[in-house]
Amino acid sequence: MSSAPAIAATRAEVCAVACAEAWRGDGEIVASPFGVIPAIGARLARATFAPDLLLSDGESTFVAGCLPLGEPPDGPAEGWVPFRSVFDILAAGKRHVMMGPSQIDQFGNVNISAIGDFARPARQLIGMRGAPGNTVNHPTSYWVPRHQPRTFVPRVDVISGVGYDSAAAAGPAASRFHELRRVVTNLAVLDFRSPDHAMRLASVHPGVSVADVVAGTGFELAIDGDVPPTRMPTHEELRLIREVIDPRGLRYREVP
Amino acid sequence: MTEDEVAARLRSGMTVGIGGWGSRRKPMSLVRAILRSGLRDLTIVSYGGPDVGLLCAAGKVKRLVYGFVSLDSIPLEPHFRAARESGAVDVTEYDEGMLQWALYAASLRLPFLPTRAGLGSDVIRLNPELRTVTSPYADGEELLAVPALPLDAALIHLNRADAAGNAQFLGPDLYFDDLFATAAEHAYASCERIVPTGELLAEGGLASLRIHRWMIEGVVESPNGAHFTSCAPDYERDEEFQRDYAAAAADPVTWASFSAAYLRGSEADYQRAVAARGAASAAARAAARAERQ
């Protein structure tokens, strides 16, 4: 008698599924992924366990169907969503964004604005964008394709996305709808489910040790007991990723 | 009007809003007119793209008010980065929703609009003039009061307009062009084509007529005027040109030759240079195809 064959998934595929898991249970809201792996994750979530999610084509249309990456949408349009509507939706809380931080700290403060002194930065980045508003209005997750101390820093240079400590310090209006759901990296899944909302190591991807994650993190992580492995993709998830959502393998540009 | 006539209505030191979003439907021909002008010390308000970059590179900017500056397909704007990293411009960096609120408050003649966006972030630390406001109702929430941002002038680029200033977007998003226009004392619209009022509904539905003549002081017909940003459905972004722009911007020597090739002359000179370049690269592609066969 033979057991079922072990599933052979690449790291990029494990990451995509870990991103998809961010939207589990979110219901009928807008999933806004930034980055290739998060985009695969959002499409995968809708194609499997989160069928009510709304997804945009990246421009101004909500599109139904499974949305292959890098191809024209294959489903019908189900709504018009110009940037103004996106701002309305986020203030209504009907959205869960996954953004890419240049720096993130222990309590989930995130910098996408500038490296160094803001007055005359060593490196100007894209700017605050919607990070301040997103983080105090609806759930936010983050995707970091390279887990390294340069990104996981003790203190971010500029707070663009609001962390738990900053939201608490700013008062009830900032904390009321603030929720950081998870941080997915090429090594691990992290969340803020510790007593003081400090970043916690939730799972390590297969083949990664806890020591690897600690070495890539510039602050002390909350680690309780044995850290479980990140769950493997199912056969159906792998089929969807490989044949439907990302047949061109764009995921390997982010996680080789 | 012409682009240069619009630039002649502006004054150094003015606060000028620029419509579009990132590298999408920017009034680039009007921006190029400012580059040719003697204007300086401008405060530029924008969901920024190459408009911001070009104006910074030309030394036209005293202060920038923005939520982000990006070329979209190229995430970071090189001239903007250089201006920031050399400390050449003062900045007010907002959450992008705060910027909408600032323009909307000015449009409605309100002193501020309340929002949650910005609370807990360094937007507040970096802009110490910002104040909060406490709800007078039972909830008592303390929210950020985004101050109105009235503009001296606004520049926007639409797909179609009539001569009176009724203007139409035919692409997927108006962005915030209407708010830029209504927040401004004087708003100017360039467009791909001026058409008779009776033909405005020929290409788009009634809901596309979002810019009204009461908002607009002057109209400029400027075919390909958003180049190299996108102006869908008339044309997409010229990615090849944008790549060359970004590469040239990385170095003073290459930037000088790029400027000489494209930015020294009139708008007609610019469009001729772009057309010649397009013809040259099409010929090169054809030659490469022939070689392969």
C-alpha cells in the first residue's frame, strides 16, 4: 500500500499560498495586493476558499473570474472602481491591502517614504501613498520578498504605515479600525498575536529554520514554543497557480 | 489658447495643481510650456509623475505637495529623487487621501475636512502645522483636520473638450482632475481634440462630461499633449520613451543631451522630435524583422 505522494511545491508557491491565507474569512471585501506573489495569493484565495472577494484588474475595473497574471482579464467586468472609489471603499473599511514595506519594525510600523532623515533623505522612495489611511481604516498585511535585517529594522526612518504602538499612542480614532493581519516573507509568516502586539513568528516555510528568520530580523521576535511549518499548497492550489493564475512563472522573479 | 499663453497667465511663486495620476494623463504640453517660461518658485500640487520630475529638474519648484511621485511602470521618479536627496525642494508629503480631502475642502470653500488618514503616522510629525478636530457629537472622536489647499491655478489634460471648456475623459478614470479644477482660482484644460459641443456625446456617455465650462478658464487643443504619459483610449504610455527619460535623468550629461533633443524648442518641435523618433524605431524594428526572415 502506498501513501499519497508528497507534494513538491517551490518556495514561491508556498509564499503565494501564505499570502492567500491572509484573506481567509474576509468575506465580500476588496483584496488589494501589491506585488506578484500577493497578486497570485489574492487570485488563489478567490478561486478557492474566499470566493466573495472583489479584485480589480489593476486599473479601474472590478473583474470576475480567475484573472491570469500578465494577461487580459478573462472574466466579465462587475464594477467601475476609479481611484476615488478606492478611497471611499478604504474609508468604509471594505478592503484588505497587502503592501510591500521598505522597512518594517517590531510593532508593524512601515516605511515606504524615505530612507534616512526625511528633511534630506539618503534615498527618497515613492512617498506615503495610501499607507497612513489604509492602516487606520482596514486590515493591512505585508509582503517582503527578501527577509533581511535591512528591512526588518528596530525603528523605521519614517512611519508611513501605522504600527500597533503608534496607533495606540495616537488615540482611539487611530486604533478603532487598525488591524495588521500578517507579514509574509520568503522565509516565514509573522503576525502580531502576542500580548503587546509585538511581531510574532507564526510559521517558518519548509526548509527554513527559526534561526534563519531570527538572523534576518533586526529586532527580537516573539516566539512561543515550537514554531509550526507554513502549510503546503494543496494539489488543487498548485494546479491553479501553475496552469491558470501564473503559467508564465512570474512568481520566480520575486522568489527565485 | 496655446500652451505658452497659459504659461503666460501664471506667475512665479504661485501654487499650481496638476491633474492626472503618476504617469497617466498628465498635461505634459502645459508642463513643457512652464519649462520654457521664466516661471520659478512654484508650489506644485500633484499625484506626481514626470510632471513633478521635469519641473524639479528645470529648477521651477520651491515646494512640492504630493502623496507620491512615481512613473508607474518605473516605481521611482529619478528627478524627484534627486531633488529630494539634494534638498533642492521643500515638501509637504501627505497620504494620498489627505490630498484629495485638501483639494475637496478648497473646492467646497470649507477650512478643513476631517479624516482618520494620517493619524498615528509621521505625516503629522513632518507637517507640524496640521491640527486635529474633536467631533462635537456623542462619539467625541479626535480626527485629523486636513486644511483646505486652494490653488492659484490648475492644469489638466482631457481627451475631448469644446471651445467653452466642457471637457470629457474617455479613459478608465477621471482621477481627481475635477477637484484640481474646482480648488483653483484659474483652471486650464488641454485636450487631445476640441470638438463642437454637439459632438461631445459621440465618443462617451453623459457621465464622461465631468469637467464643466464654469470650472475652466481656457482650453488648449494639444494632440499627443499627455505624451509620454498615457491618455487612454487615444494612446497608451510611451514606455520606450519613458525608459529613455528615466535612464537619461540618472546622469547630468545624458540629461543634457535628452533636454537638447526634446525640451529646448516649442511644443511643435517636441512633437516633431517624438514623431521622428517613433518613425526611426519603427524602421529599426522592421529592419530587425527583415534580418530574422
